[in-house]
Amino acid sequence: DQQVKQNSPSLSVQEGRISILNCDYTNSMFDYFLWYKKYPAEGPTFLISISSIKDKNEDGRFTVFLNKSAKHLSLHIVPSQPGDSAVYFCAALSGNTGKLIFGQGTTLQVKP
Amino acid sequence: DTGVSQDPRHKITKRGQNVTFRCDPISEHNRLYWYRQTLGQGPEFLTYFQNEAQLEKSRLLSDRFSAERPKGSFSTLEIQRTEQGDSAMYLCASTGQGPGVEQFFGPGTRLTVL
């Protein structure tokens, strides 16, 4: 039962262009959604979050959009930089304990 | 703020052996989580501590797994009678009572069971 899904295993974009990473979820009770970035041999690093009562949150080059009716969120990175190349995970905050439920991840490659 | 640390970073063991991992959260973070990540998957929740109390355990946490946080600071995760299917990256994360919801992850312990 995969409650959070990232259906694109990989994405390749040119430096300076927009990267759009997508995520779908099934549980309408999730309160928050988060995006993490992960480099090899490191733990996930928090990027940005969004409350379920919002539809957009922006932080510098990163913007997350939430469409509750479609149970879909996306992360936009503009402009993309080679240092953004990493695995990106979408996660949902679940329950009173605040545990995170992660998607499978999308590997982003930004080409110079 | 030194971040979340985990020890060891890598562990290779033979099937049937016991292993123990340690996590030191960010100081004064009262919430601590353990996750497991296998190749090509996102991290999966294992267990949660608030201070020294273990408040939730995943179905993934079989009887061979035990976790402790005796003084509400560092935590240990022990796997008894390891199996090849236990090979994974074990991640620890912590968070405090501030306004943010993000969890801060350590670098992980990579376990290989031969």
C-alpha cells in the first residue's frame, strides 16, 4: 500500500531551465508535505514543506504546489543548477507522532 | 549544532550475528525516529521516540529488532540474528518542538549481511 508515489524514477534537464518533480498521494488526512534532497552516502536534507491548507509555498529557487483535489504536489526548481543533481523524495507527515511516509524518489540530473 | 550523528557508518556482518547502531540526535530534540532505506526505495518508518518513551513501532519492526532511548538523548537500534534481508541503510532523524515540521537526518548506517 504505497500512500505516497513518485512515478518518475528519473528526470534530466538542462542547466538554467525549470525542473518539475511530481508526487501523488492517496490519504487525504495528511497534514503536511515535505521535499527532501539526498546525495549518495548522505542522509536526506530538508528542502521545503507545505501545509495541507496552502496551495503554494516558495523558498528561493524552490516552489512547492499542492493540488488537494487531485492529491498531487509538485516541486519546481528554477533555475536548475548542476549542484541540484540528486535524488528527491516527497514525504507526507502522518499521524500524531509525525512520522514521515516517503515516495520512492526521483533522480534529477541537471546537465551543464 | 553538530547535527544528527550515527555510528558506525558502515557495518558488514555475517548472517545470524547481532548488530547495534547508535544515533545521537541534535541536542534538545525530544523526538527521534528510525527509518530503513533499501535500494531504489524511499526511507520507511521503523519506530519513534518522544524523550525516552517509544510511542510507535512499524509492522516492519520484527521481534528481532529492538530500539531504546534510555535517557531521552541518544538511541540504539539492535538487530538480533541478522538475515540477508536486513541489508539496508538505517537512518536516524530528530526534531524538536519548534514551529517547523521537518526532521533532520543523520548520514545513516549502511548494513551489509553476508
